[in-house]
Amino acid sequence: MGATMTTVSALTKEIYEGSLRLQLNDEMTTLKRVTRTSEGVTSNVGGKYVVFPIHTARNPGIGARLEMEQLPTAGNQSTLSAQVKLKYLYGAVRMSGQSLKLASSNPQAFVSALELEMQGLKRDLGVDFNRQVYGNGTGAVATITNVATAVTFNIKTNTWLQVGMVVDVYDSTGVTQKATGRTVSSFTATTITISGANITSAVGDIVVRTGSIGKSDLTTQREITGLGAILQASGALYNMTDAVWTANVDSNAGTNRPLSEGLMINMVDTIRGRGGSVSAIFSNLGVRRAYFNLLAQQRRFTNTQKFDGGFSGLAFTTDQGDIPLVVDTLCPPNTLDFLNEGELKIYQEEDWSFMDQDGSMWIRVSGYDAYDATMYKYCELGTHRRNTHGTIQDITEG
């Protein structure tokens, strides 16, 4: 009996589905730290939203009085309710009918052909998921910094770009579309070139993966709510706005400045003053070099250290112990993120899975001798205490 779509689906999942989860974790530095214990992940999401309350203010009905003075006016605790809506992430792969036919005539050749596609999909999903962790909900992979009528534009950073990426261009609010379905032809440290006809840019325009746009006010999002949205000193998050519901931001109005231990200890102390404890500091390679150079200039011990969970890196020493400085190459440039990882959680229905509700993971492409398979994950990154995270921006890299 020859292979059927059902038997091919079983073979594919048996070989690849388990490996996918493990490899994605290895590639996502920041999420791996968040999910290294069971407390960091939950699948108890129930319906459309995850809802949790936050405590925003103490009872004000407290005071000292003299004899026969009126007692304090009764008060109460103040709370708000957060709504965390799951985001829907996908990755698709296409195989020709001829490739799938190899499953019946030459299983080893089939596995080799499938491995090429699946390994690529795993890598791409891992990189993009990790990129979204640092995003601000708009889906932006680059921000344009000049006004021009062209296909080549100046950009703030190229950290999240890939040649061949299919993108749309929107204004800074994520509302007005200026181009769609363009391909990133090339990029440098400061420019991007896209395919197609000229468009007129404005400072602040954003480049996003095609179809993934979200509004800057977070009222409409397709990607997960990343640290770029969480680490803000104002604005709504999970439909809540309150003075206590803000992160800690130390910026320099866009002008880079030397990194100092004073800046770092001030951020740690600020978070401590708001009831939090920094468990890890995240940076890209350039800011890590700046910190290494700072220690070297002060003749400080600069060997890497081992930390809980199998992580290693430079340490930042405080009066409450060492805090690991963890490198993630997708961390935004010129930035140090100070995270209280115990207050971050990944909400998910389940881990990455193949779509096979109709009996097979392979769906024939109408009119073609080809089949599509799609992986999906319904998830969101949430925090219960936004005020116990912080970021130092505008750092001169080493």
C-alpha cells in the first residue's frame, strides 16, 4: 500500500514535532529565561481573554488624631482588572506533490527533503518569535528616519531585518498604509531598500511583516505584546491606565551617552523602591561590550559567571547580590532592559502544533500538485507588575 496523506502526516509529526519545541527554546534567549520554570508558563487561558486584577493603591482611611477629633474617612483598596488577549501566530511550509510521493518510493529522500523545509521553518519561527518579545505591538521591524520619495530609506536600526522579508509600510500610527507586499532587497546598518515603485516616506514610518500590522495605541494588535510596549513610562497596557501601572524608563532624549554603574544602580534601586527585584538585565552585543569595557577600565573582574538555569554572562553587583547580564542579539540597540522575570508569564493554549483538525496536516493547494502545512500557536506575553521592570535607553555601544 502506498503512502497516503494521513500516513505522511503521522510520519512528519513523529519525526519533527517534538524536536521543534526543544529547538525553538534553544533559540529564544529571553523567552527561555522566562519559561525556564513552570511558574513562567500557563496554558490555563480559558476563553477569549485572560483576566487578572492588579492592586493600584492602599486604603487612604488611615491617620492619627487627638482626643475628640473626627476619625479618618473610611477608604478601600484600589484595583484594576487587566485583559490579556491571545495573539495568533503562524508558520507555513509548502511541499510539491512529487516530494511527498518520495515517502512511498524512497523514505530517506522524503525525510531529507522535508528536513530542509522543516528545519528552515523552525529557525524562522524561533527568530521571529524572539523578535516579537522585544516589539511594541505594532509589528515594526524597522523605523524610517527620513523624508524621501524612493525605495531606499534611512532607518533607525536593522536588527530585525532579513533580505527577502515581505513587508508593508505604514505611517507611525499603524493606520495609513503606504505600500504592501514589498520585498526587502537589501539593507545596511542605516538604510533599507525595498522592491517596487517609489513611495513617499515620513519620519517615523514603520516597516512591518506583510499583514502583521498593529496600531501604535495597542487597540489592534496581531503580534504579541512585547517589551517595547511593556517598558513604557505611560500609556495603556492590557486595557489599563494608572500612575502605578507604568514601567521605569531612563532615556536621554535620543542622544547616546556613556554607560555607567550609576545609571544601572539607579534603575535597580528605582525598581526596588516600587516593590520589585531585578532578576536579569538584557542587552545586545554592543551594549554588552560597553559594560565589559566599563569593568575593564575600573580593573574589575570580567570573567563570565554561571547563573541559575544554566545561563552564563557578566554580572552586575548590587548590595542584594549579583544580577546576570544576558545577551540576546535581538535586543534593541543602545538599550539595557531590567526585568523582574517572576512577573512575566507566557499565556498559551498549547505549544507550537500542526493544523490537522480536518484529519491531515497536509492540505492540497487548489489547482497545483502541491500541499501546504501550517504550524500555529495561540499565545501572549503578559506581566502582572509592569512597575517592576525598567529600561535604560540611549547608551553608547562598545
